[in-house]
Amino acid sequence: MIKNTMLKTVLLVAMASWIPASMATPITITALAHNSTAEYVNAPYMPYANPNAPTGGTLSLDTRGTFNAANKWMTTGVAMIGTDYLYDTLMTGSLNEAFTMYPQLASKVTYDPDDTSWIVYHLNPAARFWDGSPVTSRDVKATYEAILNKGPMYIRSYLSDIKDIQVIDKQRVKFVFASTENKEILLTVGQFPIFAKSSIDADFEKISLTPLMGSGPYKLGRVDAGRSVSYVRDPNYWGRDLMVNRGRYNFDMIKFVYYQSDEIAFEGFKSGQYRFRPENKASNWATGYNFPAVKAGLINKETITSQNPVPMQALVMNMRRPIFQDIRVRQALTAAYDFEWMNKTLFHGQYERLQSFFHGSELAATGTPSSQEMQVLTPLLSKLEPIQRKAVLMEWQLPTSDGNGFNREGLLKARQLLLDAGFYYNDMKLYQPNGSLAQIEILMTGETMGRVLLPYIRNLKRLGFDATLRQVDGPQYYERMRRFDYDMVVDVFAQSLSPGAEQAAFWGSAAADEPGNHNTIGIKNAAIDEVVAALGGAENREEIVLYTQVLDRLLRAGHYLVPLYGKSGTNVAYWDQYRHTKKLPTNAVGIDYWWVDKEAEARVNQYLKQ
């Protein structure tokens, strides 16, 4: 990090009113890094960018569901995908580093390393909204106040350490925090989109297809309600020459095409309705790419590796339901899942069983706890129930089957666990200890997960459960998710290489009672709360890794969900018109830094006209 000596001297002499008199020496820097160093602070552009990339062409992708709003930061409506392209943030992250932020709307920040209860963001004087008006501190303050008071609950929770937002002058805004414990909050407040105050005052809570006024690289283009949405590059974008934006945002248009099922979407890709597809279906990847365009050499298939944790995709058990309270029931439901058969039969052996909430990264807990982990765990053991206490100290291994499709051993183990928990059988039906029928409904929307869930439901029925799969439309699904109105549901917990305070929204006790938050399981565990708090206050990279590994052990040992499957890397297929640098980012596909080869695009267009 770079100190601005001259500014530091001025600040000490003047002792400006916005700096606490009791503080140590403040520093002003152009990049922020959480428990690490900003490697590219003096770089002319990001290492995965091509500063000479040509501009033009269209990036087209697919998505699912529907939409009726342009604002994803309110609590009602279903927002269209892609709205992040409309807005700049105060700073923007690196795709090669764990948690490092570089200038965007803000050109620098001032803070006190010894008193992290405040930070000042200095706005770039050149920053402009689409209408040409300057981005000011009042816009920043209005944005955060709107999100904190009217935004989704999980975001309010994530930003709950903000105590006050103060306008110093037109280009300086000060964030004051409730404590000095959450050091990553200094970076967190730089991650959110900034809207024009006038637009917030008039339209923030309106369900509308007109977006709030932004300053981003794209404007909203054509909207075909429920079917597609396009964004067009703003030729007057104020920030195109920023270091982080050189070689970025090269497409003249970005278009998302909506489909109700993956099968129809795949047919749309084959016919060129959209031309870039992350392939999440193993059978497609293994056998589906044999259509004429592939044989003509016009489709590229690529597996892009990543150092990020593999997202935990799992069937969560809603702990707000009495049936899931006993950990032995949760163990039984995990034992009933036959990953080996599914991977062989449905997925062509392409997936991995997720043994960790941070699978595939240095954050994953392995083996038995280290001495450092034990120092953290030992005071917490008395707060765990016996089964969780025992499991947290052992080497973790999920149940495995022989893959023959019967899962006899797993179901016998599950049956015994249910009997040990007080469940009993009568007339071939399974009953809870209180005499109620053992019923479980799995909620889903769309059709993609049906083939994965139906074999699992068959196993639950073999155990005696009255198990059903409930498919609902998108709006009903999202509303039920907001209200935690389900027994079991598939959820995905994506993680970064720098987990911190946001973990409270996933696993924290307070979040379990907040509709719309991310604690879909409903976990309330004092030991987990303590570790999440310690993680949020980590002083260095070693502590981040340590507390995350302990958190991983606690979550696994609670048997709160049934891990499904995942893959270390992203499979992408695209029509042979897109190009990228030889060295892609280490933590992402980095599609914003790709570009169109116009000659190749012309060949593709000519082929599709035939």
C-alpha cells in the first residue's frame, strides 16, 4: 500500500473536522486489501486484460425464470438479470486476489490503521452519471441509506456495522462503524452500486422496468418482458480509461435470453439464439456436443479452472421444522443420498462429492483438527451436542455407496438412526416420536433438478417417509424462500477466498429469524456464532484460514444439509467468435474481459443464415 506523505502532513497540521482528534496518523491510499497486499496498485491494467482488445459485437447468454423489475436492491419484485452492468461501485475487486479493491468511482481512501471505526472515500471528480451530472457524496449517502432501510434483509445484515454516513464535501464521504472489530467492512462499503439521489427519492421502491440512474459502462437497451433483456455499451462512459477498466467491457451489447427449462435453453444455444453457455449439465458436456455446428468447427468447449471454493450445492433441511431438530434425523437424510450411483448414472462420473463448505481451496478443513484449530475448538465443545462434538474432532467423510443403485447399506444405517431418534413404523409408514406422520416436501422451481431429486425421494419413501416433490412457478418459489416456507430445498452457498462477516448471513442465529436473509437452514448455534464473529475480526490471512477451517468443521458436524455435487472448474461452450487472453483470472471466468473477433463472428453469422 502507498502512503501519501504530503497529504498526511496536511491532515496532521490542519486536523480536519472529519478526522477524530484521538486518532493516530491517517493514511491515504489508492487500493485496499484485507489482510493481504494489493499487487497491482501500480499496474497499467489488470494482468488478465488485453488493453488492445477490439470493441464491438454482442455477448449473448441464457438465464432462467422471469422478471418484472429492474431494481434488485428492493424487497419486492423479481429483478432482471445483469443489472450490475448499469452501475459503478466505489471500488472494484481483483479477479486474481482474495479480497483487494481498486479505484472506480472513488480514486482513493483515507483511514487510520489503528482505528478502523471509520473510512473516507474520495470520489473521482470525473465520475458522471449517464445524464452527465457528477457523482457526489450525497448520491453515495442516499444509496446506502436506501439499501440499509429498504433493501433485502441479508444486505442489511451484511452492512449492519455501518453506524453513520457523513457527507464531508461534494467528493468526500465518511463511513462511521459501530465498532473496530469488523475490519473488512472498510472494503465492503466499496462494493455496492451507487445510484443518483434524485432517482432513489423518486423510484427506489417502484416495481418498474426502468432502472435507477447509474454511472456504469452499459445502459439498459431493449427489454422483451419475460423473454430477454439487453444492455448497450455507453460510448460516453466516464470510466473507460481507469486501470481496472482497460481491456474490459468490450462488447457493444450484452444480451440475456430467458428460458423456462435447461433443455429448451440448450436447443436455443444450438441454433445460435445465444452464443455463450456455462455448461452445468454433465450429460450435455459428455455427449450433447455433437450437433452440426460442433462438427463444422464453430463451437469451442473449454474447462476454466478456479482457485475459489467450489460452491456448496446442497439440499438444506429447514431447522425451523420440528422434524429436523434431532441431529440423527439429519444424519439419516444424508445417508439416504446415493452420490456414487447418481454420478455414474446421471453425470458420467464428472462430478465430485463436496466434502467441505469450502471444497477445493486452502480454506477447507482436512484430516483431524490441527493444534491451532484445537485452541479455537476446545472452549466451544461444551456448546455442541454430543454427536456434533464427536464429529467435529474426527476426520470427515460423507457416506459412500457401491453405486449399484440400491444404497442398501446407507438406507439400513438411516433406518437405525431414525429408530434411535424415536421414529417408529406402523402399517409400513414412518411416524415421528410425537405420533405425526413423517412427511417431507422438497420445494423446487423449474425442471433442472427434478432428475436429481426424484431418485432421492424414492430412497426417502423406502425409509417410510411420506416424501413429495413440489414444483412451483418462479414468483411463488422466491416468496416461499423469503419466508422460509419449505421443508427441504436446494440452495447454493458460493464462497470467496476471503470469507468474513458475510458468513453471519449464511449461518448466524440472528439471520435465522430475518425473512429474506440467507440462513435458509435456520441454524442457531452459539459455537458457530462465535467463530463467525472471530472470522469477521481476523487480523491476518493465517487467521482467516484458521477460523474458516474451524467453521467448516462445525457446519459439517451439524449435518444441516445433504451435499449434492460440484466441480472444480467451470465448463463453458461458446460459438467461435469470442476470444480471451491466454492467462485468464485465477478466481473467475472473467467474461467482462473477453472480446469478439469480428471476422470469426461474420463466419458464424453466415453459417447461421444457411
